[in-house]
Amino acid sequence: MSTVLSETAIYISGLSVRFAGFAAITNLSMELRYGEIRAIIGPNGAGKTTLMDVITGKTRPTSGEVFLNKTIDLTQLDETAIARLGIGRKFQKPSIFEALYVRENLELAIRNGRGYMAMMRSRLTREQHDRVDEVLKMIGLVDEGRRIAGTLSHGQKQWLEIGMLLVGDPHVILLDEPVAGMTDHETARTVELIAGLKSPQRAVVVIEHDMDFVGEIADLVSVLHEGQLLGEGSMDKVRNDARVIQVYLGR
Amino acid sequence: MFATKWMDQSIEFGIVPVLILVTLYLPFAYFAIPASNALHLSLFGINLIGQIMCFALLALALDLVWGLCGILSLGHGIFFGMGGYLMAMYLLNAAYLDTHVLPDFMQYMGASAFPAFWHVFERLDVTVLVTIALTAAVAGAFGFVTFRSRINGVYLSIITQALTYALMLLLFINDIGLGGNNGMTGFTRIAGYRLEAVSTQIGLAVCSCLLLVVAYIGVRFLARSSFGRALIAVRDDEARMRFLGYRTHTLKLLAWCLSAVLAALAGMLYVPQVGIVNPTIVSPQLSVEIAVWVAIGGRGTLIGAIVGAILVNGLKFWLSAQLPSVWPFILAGVTLIITVYFGNGLWGTLKAAASNTGMGARR
């Protein structure tokens, strides 16, 4: 167990991203490990979302290394290929297919983009079908399967999008502000949901501003500031770090 | 829930028997009903219905890419025109075998025989296959480049519109050898049957109806499959699809090529019924009009595209005969009213109303 826990999922070294003269990330190095829930915090413009863009292939880094399992160079792959490796990402704004049924959203996700011709006739396998049912239960939308996704509440949409990542049983889950705009009750349920994602075979990364939420779920907190790593440790340690207090927590 | 879904589907499927009834009615209305009866159809009427069915198929093709997949092509006339021109090449060849007179434009160019490559068009079945292959190849090449480069939305629309205009200018040139601005005409036979014969004209109109039925059933099946759901998902959030592991440009390319082939088949049936093809078939105006038919009928509903094409073209044939100068204003007015007050188009609005009264429907 302990050896699995320390295994590196995403290895980032000397990462820099520049957009037309603006340095979004500068010489960043960090490791995201299996079996942990990592929170990445930092003020606006700290480079949190850019980091996710790099890991998922949306943005190419200017320099530096990003590896999955220390062997697969993610900087050479596009979004689709990276998604197929089992790296799932939830966007800041709920990003679901509003015109389709809730169930259909999950069915598309579980197919994972393989076999377009087969999609014209084949139905899901028994196992895939059961997995969709299972995930519907996990995200609390069992009774909403035949509802048009666009009619869900904001919180339910966020859960559906997390569910779309879950059906594929990803190794790495990146969540960009999963509780933004949620009620307290919804946030509490989301905490349960995310805590349930923790597994020795999975790395979970959460970007969040809500400190109480971070304190509840995160094993380890990384603080970004102006594209650089400012500190790393438990929530308590980070809360008491003088530099972190100065740039972020303190006012 | 199950019952409402069944009702919803059966209403949608209702267009199939309606179109088949129209198909059966065409020969019956001409031969069996006396001319004095109001239900009698003249040859002109039958010919008109056949042409409108071709437009309906064209609209269905556009709805497949625009309604389902979100790709607004303002150049579908290119594929319609390709089908039309390639069919005309076959028809010219057939006319030559019939009359042994070279087409005028070839004589003016000083030719004594058809160009060598024209032999491809000696047989109708080969012509159909060549047209399908060529259209798919052209659409595939265009789609491959644009979709991979992630050209979307209004930029793609503008490119398609520019291309159809460029193709029209190209076809205006006499040296291309496709008849210049006069186009190609003087067709006499198709598959051995005399084109001027009543039975041939009725046969072509019937073929147009049947092809529309087959295409509708096929596209509807596709739309309801997981593949169709994936196209809708690409329309609504392409980035999300990429991050789920879908190669969205491949999905779009498949839909795009299929749509292009349907449009080409529509063009192939259209040309023998109007008896002429000229560069106006790829005018930007026609390509924009296709989008108008689909918008009026309700995009993304498939039936809406067919209904829109039939209504607008029916109205056009009727009104442009009565009040030719007023027609453009009427079309513009109707389009404005429908897009402003019925954003989902006629069929989309009907469906939404039906779902509110418990009949269960969705886009």
C-alpha cells in the first residue's frame, strides 16, 4: 500500500508556459501521486488552469517536461490521446451535452471515442451498462437518467460532469473549481463524492478557492503564485506558512 | 414515459408513409384521374413535385451537418452541383449516342469527339458510382483540412460560401469544356428511356420521392444511434468531446462526407428533371437558400428540413408565377418572422408545443 501511495502519476519538471510575452507558468516542478487528493490553490492568474491545460494537452508548454507514469511524454500528445490514457478533466464551467439525456451523456463518455462505425449500430455491453448505472448512483442522479441534461440544476450538472469522467475509471482526475456556485448542501455532497474518488490507483487534483472545502478533502496542498510553486504541504502547514499568508491568505 | 416516447417517434416517422403515398399518387394522378378532376396532376405538376423532392433531399443533407453537428455549410450547392454536372455529362453522352450530334459548345470549341475521359460517363451505374466517389473525395479533402485545423462556425461558413462562388466563376469559363455560362442541355435519354416520355418523367419524380424516403430513414437511424448522439455532443461542446477521448474531426468528417454524397445524389436526380445544368446551380444564392429552408422548417429535426424545403419551394413556384417581383420580399419576410418568433423553426416549434402538452419530444 505504502509503495503504491508514493508512486508518481504526473511528473512535472522545469515547466514554463509563455503567451506572447506573458509568463503564465515559470520553471514549475511538482509531482502528483497516486492515492492522494491534491489541491492546487493560488490567487487568480497564478497559473492553475494553465497547468491543467498543459497536462490535458490543450496548451503546449514553452519548455519543460510533463510525464505520465514517468514514461509517457504528455507534451507530445493532443487532448484526445491524453483523454484515452485515462486522464479526465472537469472544466470550471459545467460542460455537459445539454440537448442529450443525462444517461446519454454518460454513455458517450464510457465509449471513450473508440469505434465510430460500431457506434452506428452497437449498444453498450452489459458491463458498460452496469457501470453507467453505478455512476448514476454515485453522483445521485439515478432518477434523472431520462432527463434532458440541460434541465438539471447547476450542482447536478457539475456532478454529471464528474460522472462523465468516472465512467471511464480514469487514473488521473483533474477538477477545476468543482464547488464554484454551489449551495452549502451541494458542496457537502460534492465533498463526499470527491472523497469517494480516492483510490490507490488514482490521482485526484482539485483547483479550488474555497479554503474550507480544500481543508476537508485535500491530503496535500500546493500553492501557486505568479506561475511558480510557493509552498506545498498539509492544509495546516500551508495556512501557517509566512509567504503563503503574505501573498494569498493574508490581506 | 414509454408511451409518450413511442408517440413522439411515431409522429416523426409519419412522414415516411406520407411520402410513400405521394409517390404512389403521382402515376395514379396522371393516368387514372381524368384531367377535369381537381386531383389530376399535369406533367408540369409531377415534374415540379420531383424537383421539390430533390430540394428536400438537399435540405436533409444540410440538416445532417448543420442541425446535428453544428457545421453551417453555405456551400452545399457545390455538392448538389457536382452531382448535377456529372449527371449532365452522362446525359450528354447518351444524347450523342442517340443523335450522333456533338453538343454545341463542343463544336464551337472545334472538337470532333468527346474528350477521352468522357468514356467514364457511358453508363449510368458507373456515373452514379463515380459521382459518389468523387463527391466523397472532394468533401473529404475539404473536411480533412478544415476540421483538423479546427476551423469552425462563421469562418467555415464563409469559406464554403467563397468556394461555391469560386466554383461558379470557374464553370462560367468556356475553356473548362463544360458549356460555360450556357451550361449543358439537349438531353434525350436516360438509361435508354426517352426523357420527354411521360413515363420517364413520372419515373424520375417517383425515384426522387423514394430516394428521399430511403435517405430520411437512413439519416434518422443514424441520428438516433450513438453516432448521432455523438454528433449532437460535438455541436453542443466540441472541446468536452475531445477531452472525453473523441477525435471530433473524424466524427465531423464522416457526417460531412455522407451529407455531401446525399446532396450530390439530389443533384443527379434534379438535372434530368429540369433538363439543363448551368453554373447558377452553384451560385451562392442557392446555397444560402438551402440554409433558409432548413431554418424555416427547424434545424436538427430532419423532418423540419424536408417540410421547410417543400413549403418554401412550393410557395416559390406558386408565387413567383403570380407575383414574380414580390417573391424575394415575401421569402425575406417569412424568414424574418420565423427566425424571430419561432426560433426552432416550424417543426421545432410544433415539437416543443407537443412536448409541453405531454406528448414528449425533444430536439
